[in-house]
Amino acid sequence: MIETQGAGMRRRVSFRTRVLTPYAMLAPGIVLFVAFMAAPIVYTVILSLQKRTVTGLGLGANSHKTVFAGFSNYVASFTDPELLGSVLRVLLYGVILIPTMLGLALLFALLLDSRRTRAGGFSRTAIFLPYAVPAVISSLLWGFLYLPDVSPFYDLADALGINAPELLSPSLVTFAIANIALWGGVGFNMIVMYTSLKAVPSEIYEAAKLDGCSEVQIAWRIKIPIIAPALVMTALFSMIATLQVFAEPTTLRPLSNSLSTSWSPLMLVYRDAFTRNDIYSAAATSVVIALGTFIISFLFLRVVQKRAFGQED
Amino acid sequence: MRRSLRTAAVATAAAAALLMTGCSAGTSHDSGDTNQKVNLTYWAWAPNLDKVVDIWNKSHPNIHVTVNKQDGGDPAVTKLLTAIKAGSGAPDLMQVEYQKLPTLVAADALADLSKTDAVKTKSHFSDGVWSSVTLGGDALYAIPQDTGPMMFFYRADVFDKLGLSVPSTWDEYAADARAIHEADPSVYLGTFSSNDAGWFTGLSQQAGASWWGIDGDAWSVDIDKAPTQKVAKYWGGLVQEGVINNKPMYTPEWNTALNTGKEVGWLSAVWAPGVLSGNAGDTAGKWKVAPMPQWDASNPATGNWGGSSTGVTSQSKHVDAAVKFATWLNTDPEAVKALVTTAGIYPADNAAAKQALSKAPDFFSNQPDFYDVAAKVAKTVNPFTYGPNVNVAYSAYNDDFAKAAQSKQQSAFLDAVTQMQKTTTADLKKSGFTVK
């Protein structure tokens, strides 16, 4: 009797252990994911299929109705020349930013990893530090430095007799924004690459040394191919961040006549949702941007995956 | 295992609780009993308004008002629209800028006060101001609080040095701008700012523009009409000529230019002394104020830049009590005096303003008649109707006039007006409004 009871209890415990516990432990994650990821996405899609209609002057109670709009918001997004313009501007910005940023990050990571480097800890922190400054703050700081009448750099250029160009003029403003992102982004990418360099076993380098490899050859033929997965990952993150650029141009916009309220895709979404009070078309545009980002990331991974991860299998 | 199960359950409950708090920001309402003490909440951003409200709370124990300080006009409106959409969480009273009233009325966020005692305050305000709170119809959506009649601020010492007289017409303003820029090419009389749509609206209002209109059941958009075209052409000409700067206001550069005497004039509103004392402190005592330069000197007019009103929200359960308070706040001599001295605003109530404003602001201590000039100017504000999509027109102004100012071409300024008209009309039509 006692024995059977004990066996039954054990069986119940083991049922709980095997089936319920994993779900219970996953529950916080699932709850948070549903509340803060899945639900907002579903809500955005629902919003994007609706629109607001007005009767009469649209003043007072019951003059507004929210109705099903089908795909009309999406059609409007796809045919919006402003969205296309903002995407093209951001692509140019990415072409300027990403190779420069990753190139510099890789260079710094290799230099820090080289045996002859002195004051490595200090340099690492110094290069990483700008990443800790929020984008809005760094844009304000750089904004001051870009304005000829308040910037010490222009005073310096005047003293040297150089006629410095205006960085917030329409032809240079993309470089000005890319520079802010570069300043903030190099450190983060460098740390990612440096960390994966540190994981490489040192026997490989010793073997290369014995074969007569120079430091440059080691970097070029051994280190870079080995950390290729880290390079792919940083490139992917940089591309996504580029498509989502918002804080820098938004902060710089009031300082000049060069940036429109729809300069980048996310600025366009923000303007539609909060300035124009049209969350429905803003929702459609954000879904389009999210899909675009997804497709670009997917294609990029398809293209580079074989080369970067091939040796791991 | 059992222990980890419990841990997981606790974590789940914590996560759920975290979510709940986000959704349960409801408000409780008092019952409608008139003898009971009523609590009102008031969203406002004017500085030190809570101190003015303290005076009310001391003398009116049955209607207690709590000021909930807001960041500013735009964020407060966004917050209110969210609360209206959610069905709860809105305050009883709300400080609303005039140009935001149609947007809030369109969202059914404000109560119609035309059946309450609020209509009795009409005689306190000028017709131009009253038309902003009625939207030109029979309803009443707010009680006016402050206004921003536009005036011309200039560096009297620079004008004296160059032997210039204060411009009474726009032609004279242009001549002065030329003379000042010729005397020193790094100095400007003013700038055309693509960043400040409210400023350009005021200039157009002075020229006789009213950008929206109500015609039966339809809205009209009248931006691309003669008055606004005249203003755009005038400024485009000055920018093309190079005698007026083309950079936006409220930038670090502009602040520096005002303080170092590179910008020696500002077409602004009655609240300008507060801004100037903040960003051009070195020039105190050197500025003077005059009425705006005129298109027709025999028929003086001006526009408004800024100003706000007190509205009662559609969620308020105590409309009568709220009206009683709003009436006191904006028309009672003691309250208006407190608004002037502690909140630093220019009251919309003409008679009370005259009584309360005797001493010039510190920054203009060299001009004792500062508020006499303001009072005279305030009576000449042209009427202007705002529409339900002011935000759209304003952001179109930012984009289109930024391009125009950058190009420094007079024709581009006129194109910008046309583009604003197109964007504003298209948005109204897209939202389903009937547009004439």
C-alpha cells in the first residue's frame, strides 16, 4: 500500500518534471515575447489594414470612423516617391558608412591583437567609449561642431587660411551624418572582432611564425579568414542599423535647411504617425520597411554564408 | 524540480504583473453630487502655473484643482489624444494652443462649452481671439488664456549708429535690411526660418491670410492665395538678394548671432523678452520694440505667434466646476495678475491685461512703454481660422521652405506655397474630409 502510493507520487512528480516544468520555465520568456514582440507586430499589421474616415466637417463626437482599408495603405506606401527617396538616401549613407566603419574596426582590432601593441587596454577603452554616448547626445555635440559660427574647427580653419566647406549643406550632409555613426559605431564593431580574435588558439600563430610568416601575413592570411563569421555578423548588424537610422538626422534637422522630415524611412514613419496623426499608413510603411530589412538580410546571408561559414562544417 | 517550478511560476506572475500595471491606469470619478468636494486635474505647461492655481485652491475649498505639469504643447496633445482613444486617463482641464484646437475637436477630445457659463466671458476678449476658440461656428471649445501678438524687435543702438529710422512698412524694412547688410556684410536684420511654421503663419495672418475656412459641410484650404503669396514673394526676394539670412531660428548659431550683434532684429511676439534675455543676455538694454512693419500703413494689422487657451476635455465629469475654474483663471483680475507675474504670459483678457501689465520686462527696462505698445498692437490681430490638419501644413512648411531657403530663389518660395497647399489639401481628402 505504502509502496504503491510512493510509486504513484514518483510517477506524478516525474510527469510534472518531464512535461510541465519546461513550459513553466519557458513561460516568462513566452509571456514577454508575446507581449512585447508578437502582439505589437500583430497590432501593427491590423492597423495597417485600416483607415479613418470622416463625415461632414469632422468636428465633434461620432464624426470619425475607423474602417477596413484592404491593402490601400500598402499600395500608397509602395508608390510613395518620398519613401523611395528616403530609401535611396539611406542606401548612399550605408555605402559611405559601412565599409569605412568595418574597415576601421578591423584595423583597430588587428592592431590591438598584434604582439607589439603598447597601452592596449587604454586604447581599447578609448576607441570603445564613443559607443557609450547616446546617439542624440553625440548628434548634438557634432551638430555644434558642424555649424560654422559656433564650431572651433572653423575658427581653426580660418586661422590657417583654409576655406572649410559647410558640412550641413545638402551635398555634404550625408557625410556629416555618416561621420556621427562612424564615431559611435567603430568601437562596438572593434570589440566584437577583437573578442573573436582572442578566441583563436595561439598555436596557430606559433606555427605560422615557424614557417616564416610576418605579422601582416598572419593578419591577412590567418586572422581575417578565421574571424570571417564575426565580420559577417557585424556587417549584417550595421546594415540593419543603417536602414533604421533615425536619431542622428532627426537631431540635426532643425539646425539647417538640408534635411527634410522624411530624410530616412523611419523619419517618414514617425512624421506620418505623430505629426500627421495617420498611424494607419505609418503602420503599413513600417511593415514594408521591416520586410525590406528582412529580405536584404536574408539575401546578404545567402551570398556570404558559404564563404564565411564553409570551413566550420 | 518542484522548487524550480515554483520559481518559474513566480517569474511568470511577475511578468504578468508587469504587463498589468501598463494597462490599469484608469481614473476614478466622483459622483455628480454638487455639495461634495470636487477634484479637478489640469494638464498645462506654462511655468509656475501651479502657484496661480494655489490661489484658487485657497479660496475655493469645494473645487480642488491639481496641476499636472506637461513638457509642452505638442507632447501634451499626443498624450491627450492617446487618453481619448483609450477611453480614460484624460484630465478635466487642458492647456491648448489655438492652432491645436481643431485637431482636438476633430478627435472629440474637448467638450462644447457653448451651453455653459463660459460664453459669458466673450466680452473680455478681442474678436480675433474669440474666433479661434469657436472655430468660427456656434460651438465654444475653450476659454482664451494668452496671446502672442507679433511685433518688431530691433537693436536701437545699431539703428541709431547707422542713422536708420524704425520701419513702419515692409518696403522700409527691406531698405533697412539692405543698409544694415551693406554696412557690415556679416550682419543681418533678420532671418527667414524654415523651421518655424508658426512664425510664417503669423506673417501671413498679418497680410490677411486665413489658411482654412468652413463653408457649410466642407473645409476650404486657402494657403496658395494672394496674401500668403505676397508674403512668400517678399521674403524670397530678400533672401535671393542676400540681405536677409536664410538659416533657421533657435539654433546655436542663431543664439550666438543675436548675442554678438550679427543679427540685429527679430520679428517675434510679445513673449520675445524671455527668449532674448536667455540667449542674448549680453545685449540687455540695447533692444527696443515697435509695431510690425505694415503692408498698408493706414490700416495697421498683425498676426499671432503662439498663445493658448483652457479647454475642458470630453472625459471630464465636472464640466461646470471646470468652467468655473477656467473662467476665474483667465478673466479674474487677481488670477490674470498672477498669470502675468508668476507664469510670465501675455493675457488674452484685454482689460485685465492692461491692469496687470504696468512695468516693462527687465530686459526692456530702457523702454517703459513696452506694454503700451503691446496693448495697442494686440487690438489689431487679424482673424485667422485653423483647420483640422495644422500639423500636416506645418510639416509641409518645414520641408518645402527648407528647400526654398536653401536655393535662395524667389520663385522657389512661391513654389513652396503651392506645394504646401497641395500637401494640406491632399491630406484632408485622404482622411475623407469634404474639401471645397
